[in-house]
Amino acid sequence: MTQPTETQFIILHEKPLQSWMRDASSFALFAGLIGLGVVVDSTAMEWAGFFVAVIITLGRAGTMKAKRMSRAEAIAYLREGAAA
């Protein structure tokens, strides 16, 4: 039988403005890359823009700052932030 693993908590630190800015830049990326193909009437460029945008979006998805810690560590971390 396998040993039960300790539960880990993940704390993401992101302010609402940072979230909105990241979302706006993602939208601009899609609109710019695909829109350029629409403007020059090139289906191939539209598809290339789509694939580049998907690859960049997937790359951005892995860059979130996450701290993994135990329950006690998470509580201490949150208390430090509330005290500051």
C-alpha cells in the first residue's frame, strides 16, 4: 500500500490589476497576430498567427508564481502578509 502524501497548499500572489493586464495583453496578442492576416487577406497568415498565439498562451500559463507549502506554513505565510 502507498503512503498517503501530505496535503500541500498553493498560494497564488496576483493583484487584480496584474490579472487584467495579463488578460488584455493576451487579447491584444490574438487580435494582432490574427488581425494582421485578416488585413492582408491571407488565410495562411491567420492560421500562423493563431498557432503562434496558442503556443505563447500555453507558455504563459506555466509562469504563474505559486508557493507550495504545508498547512502550517501557509497559515504562517498568510499571517505575515496580514501583519505587514
